[in-house]
Amino acid sequence: MSNGKTKRRQFTREFKAQIVRLVIEEKRPISQVAREHDLLRKSVQDWVQQAKIDAGEGPADALTTSEREELARLRRDFKRVEMERDILKKATAFFAKQTT
């Protein structure tokens, strides 16, 4: 029985780069490339936009791929540190009760 959600497809960086090259270097329309490779037009559009940002051609406030990856890593690390802090708080409260 299905829960109604479809599994999200994953694509390698190499595949995305190849698709972006078709659009940018060969000047092929995004919709045509998406149709030929059974992709969503929005996905191809996003990949092309991100490639332009990575090449320094995007808006000044746009994050490059490496900046996005670093931000995701920092967020994971922060969440882990918060959990560790909460555990230490509980342990401190527990041992404080034990000593009184």
C-alpha cells in the first residue's frame, strides 16, 4: 500500500553538470532538455541558475553550492551541539538532586 508520496529521484553532480552544459553551452531550451531527459523543467531551471551563481553570475546575495553545503553542515552541527547541551543540563540537574 502506498502512502501517496513518490520517491524523490537523486541525480549526481556530473549528471546535473551535463544537463547544464546542454542548456548553457549548446544554447538549448530548458524545456526541450527537460523533456528529452524526462526531468522537470523547474529542476533543470534551478540547476542552470545554481551553475550561474557558482560561476559568479548570480545575484550578490545568492549562495554558491559550497556555501549551501557549509550552511547545511553548520546547521547539523548546531543541532547536535544543542542536543549535547540539553543532555548536560539534564545530567547536571539529576546529579544536583542526588547530592542534596
